[in-house]
Amino acid sequence: MGVGKTVLLNEIGRKARATGYHTISLEAHTGKNLAALLIPPVRELLYDLNRLAGLNHQVKRGLAVLRSFVGALRVKISDIEFSMDIQPLVGAADSGDLEADLPRLFQAVAEAAAEKSTLIVLLVDEVQYLSKLEFSALIMAMHRIQQQQLPLALIGAGLPILPALAGQSKSYAERLFAYPKVGPLSQTDAFKALQDPAQAAGAQFTEDALEEVFRITEGYPYFVQEWGYISWNQAQGPSITLLDIQTATPMAIDRLDANFFRVRFDRLTPSEKTFLRAIAELGAGPYRFRDIATCMGVESSTLGPVRAKMIKEGMIYSPAHGWLNFTVPLFDGFLRRIIPDQTRHDED
């Protein structure tokens, strides 16, 4: 959230298409299952491949396997039964078991791509929102693709819990995927992100202004962007100074409170607000889990479910065993502002 993973996925997709590859882009969310997300773009992809010159045997087979997959899962798209003018391939991806059928579907689609000498890049954002069964099926499907050496690549993005979720689902997932981290910018990169566009427009940040932005934002990309935008608008001349940053800071925090932070806060239940507010009471993180329990006056064991839920929702993460921290800087300050008195959390 706010580290640029979606922008990165989009850029990978753009470069893949520019190279002549085919892409499928999905965003996982709790309101729609993986099959419903996959079927329309896979159908479109196969018809696109069918229009290319040359043999179409594997493409037509892929369409028949997709038809079997649709029929077996009885998938509805936008509350309308999804149908295709093609006969299903009996016995292929039609068991109704996603872990069995998705690998067969992926294999058929990838074989169609191989027939056309192209590559398919599957881009999945917010992978953590897949159900346990869907994540397992996706891992199994990519395992089969790797074993068969077929031209289908998966590039996913999500929260820091993804490696653990993948390992819990299938032990071989650790070997199957690479897990590069996308997080805060280094000081050098944060300075570059601010200074380069400013200099291109005939302005520049002073050194102490750059240092102040980095100190406040901790290199968090979205926050760097916010402080840069507001300080640019506040500056009276071509030099953006420390005073401009200090003037911009209250406005930047107000914008974050009203939009970025508030959106996350409003999704929380009262018990989740209480838990996160207790963390914020401890000041700057990271935080020992037992200290949070002590602050709330409860046993650590009673906080397990809410801790797990907040990690899955991306509110907090575990940097080390027994420790927690907020996933974005400044959220602790927001919680102290929005719930100044911990005893009043139920009223907010």
C-alpha cells in the first residue's frame, strides 16, 4: 500500500506488451473468486491467439478446456451465466475441484501460446486476498507450468506476508517463486525522486529540505510524493527550502488523515481500532507483542485472532518473531489524533 507495487505491475505489463507478449491483469479482492476474475481475460486472450496466422489446434483446444472449466465451476460473471459457443473438452479441467482444474487450464492456455511462439504474463495484484484454496490452486498451476517448461509467467504483488502464505500452502512454493521486496526508498533514491523532476522544471530542493522530507516520510514512496507535491505548491521561488517543507507538513498530514489513513481506519471494527490504538500508545515502532498485551491489560494469547486479521489486511506486519509494526509510517500518530483518549475508542 503506497509503495508503488501496482505501478510496478502496470509498467511490467506495458513492457511485456511492447515486446510482443500477451498479458492478463487481475486484482484479487474479497468480493470475487479467482475463477470469475480469470475467465473473461483468458477467453479474450485465446480468441486473440486464434486470430493470429498459423496452426490453431492448441488454441482451439485451449478454448474447449476453458469451456469445460466454466461449466464445471458454474461461474457467473456479473450475475449472468457465462457461456461460450464451443463444445467443452470432456475430462479436461471439468472436475469442479479448483486445485485439479486450474493447472489443466493453465497448461492448455500455455500450450496455445507455445503454438503461436509467444509468452503469456499473468499479473496478479493484491495476491493476499486470494482464499487459501485459490492460492494453493494458483501455486499448483504454476508448478505444472514450470515442470512442462511452458511459456506462462506469473508476476504477483501483495503484502509482506506473501512468502509465509505461499510456504504454508505448498512447501515447494519457496523454490518456485522469487520474492523481491518493494518498500521504502533509500535516502539516495528519495532525494532523486524529489530532485530530478524539480530540476527538470528549473527548480531544486535544498539539501536540508530533502533531509527533512526523508526524516518525516522514512522514504515511504507515497508520502515522499505528497510532501514533494505540497511543498512545490508552497514554494515562492525556484528553491524549495526547509521552511517550505515545514509549512507543507501540516497540510500533508491533514491530507493523509482525510484520505490515506481515514480509508483504512473506517474499515476497522471497534475491537480492531482498540488493538491498533493500543499499539500507537507505545510510540514509535517496532513493538513487542507482549507490550501491546500489557498495554491492553490482557493475555497475549487472546490477541492472536485480531493480530492475524490485521496482518492479513495489511495494517501491521511482523518484522521479527514476537514483534509488530505498522506497515506505513505516521499511522501511529494518526491513531493518537483520531482517538486521543484510548478509553473513548467505542465512540469513534
